[in-house]
Amino acid sequence: MAASINSKLVVSYVGPKYRRPLNDSQLDILRLLYKFRFSTSELAARYLGKANIKLVQKKLRVLEDQGYANKRYDKSYKLQGKPATYYLTPKGARLLQQLTNSLKTAAIRINLL
């Protein structure tokens, strides 16, 4: 005999969260990660000429949430005083490649005029 359960199972689908397109500052960070392969938030802020490291960390977190960058960080780093290291993901590299290709196509169109 199978036991009958009188509870309701509610399943709801939550689609992907809407994100605005990346802004120029976020694209600059992706280009930096592409150029240097790895970077900390402090080095990225210094290279980009940003005085506020927290803003760069926030942008890196958004890029990480969207899958364009990843972070290498271990709990032991905190005791050692080591910062997190960020790197470009394949998705981020594809985005940069698409942007570069679209800019090249636009430049060719302008030259044809």
C-alpha cells in the first residue's frame, strides 16, 4: 500500500536575473584581465587610475556573477593577507572577441563609404 501525502508541491521557475549591458568601465576591467591574465582588485584600480578600490571590487563581483570573470581565493589567504586574484573566463574572452570583430566590421563599412 502506498501512503498518500496531502501536501502541495509548489514549483516555480525563476528565470535568469536581468542584467544591463556591460559599461565601459567593466569592459576596461575585462580588457585588463585579458592583457595581464591575472589581477588583484588593487592592481586593477591602480592600472585603471581609479582611486576607490571598493568600486573596482564591486565591478569585479558583477563580472564574476555574470560569468565573465572568476576569482581565485582561499580562506587561508585572509590569514596570510593575500588578496583574491581575478581572471578572465572563456565567456569573457568570447565577449571581447565579439566586440573586437564588430568594431572591425564597423571600420570596414566606414572605409567602404
